[in-house]
Amino acid sequence: MASGKLNTLFIPLILLTILYIFAIIFFHFVEGWSFLDATYFTTMTISTVGYGDIIPTTELGKVGTILLVFAGVSLAFYLITTFGVIREKKFDPHIQKRLDVLRSITTLQTKKLGKHQLKHIKNKMRGARRP
């Protein structure tokens, strides 16, 4: 089961890495930038920082930048979303249980409750399953 989660995370990671490396090589040859400048530009573009200190000057470089923005940002968000989904599935039951307890405490502090409602809250706080 952990292997499935790992594969789910690696697919966007590998795609983003391939795009990243391809973009660096592309800008190195098309714009004539050093590998460091091409890496810097690719990083700033994918991260949407875009300082603007290095800009493409050729038409092919500009088209490549447009494609990099759409593909890079999309893949970066896909990777972040995939990581979030995996994290939510792993940690959500534990967090949800704690949130239920906190809601119960808040309810106890703010409302007048009947015996049935108090028993229900006590069971939740003890970790008992809902009836």
C-alpha cells in the first residue's frame, strides 16, 4: 500500500524533474545562457517568482517560456496537491479525532446539554465509536 502512495507522488515529481532539466538545457542552447543562468531562470519561472533580471530575447525562447510557465506551474501544483492528498489520507483520521474532541469541549463550555448529549460527548472523548 505504501508503494502505491510512493508511486503516486513520484509521477508528478519525475515529470517536474524532466521538465526542469529539459528547460535548463533548452534555455542554455536557445538563449545562450550559462547553465547557472538557465537554472536560475527556470527556477524563478516555475516558482512564479519571476524577478525579471534575466529574460528571453529570442522568439523561440519566449515561446519556450510561455510553455514552461503553463507546464511548470501546473506540474508544481500537481505535485503539491498530490503530496497534500497523501498527507491528508495518512494524518486526517488522527487529526479529525482530535478536532472532534476540541469541538466537544467547546460545546460543553458554551451550551446547556441533555444527558444523552453529554454521554455522546464522553464517548467521543474516550475514543469510543459513535452508536
